Amino acid sequence: MNEAGSYLKKHTESLIKDVGIEAACQITGKSKATLGRYYSEHDEHSDRFIPVDAVAKLEAESSFPHVTSALAELKKITLSYDDRHPNMPESGGINHDVIALSQRFAMLMSEYHQSIEDGIISINEAKRLLRETLMLQQVLIDMKLHLEEEQRGQNDGG
């Protein structure tokens, strides 16, 4: 088995053990033996990997996206968590996103203006700018998802 396969199997095992083998069986509808084959590194199971829908179900219940992060690392992609906890669920769709985008951009520019006043951006100022940039990026991702959702709705006759 190649290194990538071995790496994915180790992270699959971490995911299943994070959720718990019994719970993983219930969540995926797979037996203990089947789940075990997905992370077994024995030659007879070297070509068996956990299906992506099972990964999605398990990672929704896990403390960490073990397999998703492993896949990202293999492609030299970095992930960031969206740890926002809004007080109210979003319901405004694309219009809400446009407003949030302009607000986040204004906050980023305000942070930048404050940071550059003395001509030097300190480490703490850079961290605040990065945090605002990541929040702006998340708004853009939300906007993209809402636009794709609207497009699907139109293609489905909606």
C-alpha cells in the first residue's frame, strides 16, 4: 500500500474511534467488520477505503474532521474552522450575504487603518487583520453556497 493509502487508513481509524465503533456502526449502517476493513492495513484490505458519504456522516458526529483534514493535507490544502455561533439562524440568503460582506469588508478596512497609522503592522495587528480576512472569506463562502443553492433551485424548476 502506498503512503497516501496508509495515511488515509490511519485517519479513518482515528475517525471511527473518535465516534466510537458502536456509534459508527449505527451512523453508517456498516458492521464492525466492514468498518475495520476500511482502516486495516493488511494486504487483503489495502484497496478498501471508507465511502465519502460515511465519512461525512461520521465527521458530523466527531470532534475533528480526521479524514477530511488528511485528504486536505495530502493535497497541501489548509482548512479553517467556521467557529461562528450566531444568535439567530440565517434566513436572508444572498441579500443577507451582501450586507454581511460589506460589513466585514468595512471592519477589515477599519482594522487596517488602525494598524497602519504608525506605519508598522505589529504581530497583534497582523493577527487581527488575519482574523478579519478569514471572517470575510467565510462570508464569501456562505455567499457561494447560497448562490449554488439558488441555482439548483432554478434548475429543479424552482
